[in-house]
Amino acid sequence: MSTPNFSKTERIDVRASLPVKQLLQEAARACHKNVSEFLLSSPTKISSTES
């Protein structure tokens, strides 16, 4: 299922340790996404399956 194409007007800042940042970057790369897409894809999938 694809993510709805909403206008991106809001920003979320996240602070993480270097190892966590690297882990997120590697996981995103493995999914062929950038970190923002990766971080936003999990809650979107969860919310769409709980509806």
C-alpha cells in the first residue's frame, strides 16, 4: 500500500546517538528509502492495518 501524497508542511527534529543514526541510515538504505521515508513508513503501515 502506498503512502498518501499529503503536502509536507511540518518538520520533525530527532536527536539520536551516532550508532542509532547509522543504524537508521543502514535500515533505510536496505529498504531503498531515505531516512525520512523510512521513519515515516512504519507508523503509516501500522495505522493502515489497525483501521
